[in-house]
Amino acid sequence: MITVFVPNIPEFAPIVGAARGVAGCHVHEPVGGYVRIEADRVLELVRKELGLGPALWNTALSGGFRGCIVEYNRDRLRIVSEDA
């Protein structure tokens, strides 16, 4: 299981919105200032599709996460479950 904690601020709303549209992703209501996104096996996000600038993209994981980053560059973030 992958878990990403996204700060519940408007600047990160595109990440939360994109996760809602991913099959197998579950977005939980904010608790303690963070939205929790869970995915079973893989979570992949593309910066340009989200409309995020580099500064926000580079801090996308600032709330913390559980999983293994297999790709995180200027355009793509891909996290897989630790047991994948």
C-alpha cells in the first residue's frame, strides 16, 4: 500500500484532484492539515498534467509518504508499494 500525505492547502489541490481520478486510489478527508492519498500498488503523477510549477512539484512529498520512489524527476513522480 502506498500512502502520500498532502498538505491541505489550495496550492496542492491539483494533486488531490488528480488522485481522485485514478482507479484504485482513495482520497481521505483532511486530518491534522493533511489529505491522505492511498493506492494499492502504484501512484503516478505527471507535473505538466497537474499544472504545477517546479517549486510546488519539488515539495509534493513534503507531508511524507509510505512506499518506494522509483521515479521522481522534473516531470514525473512514480511511487510503488514496498512489497511490489
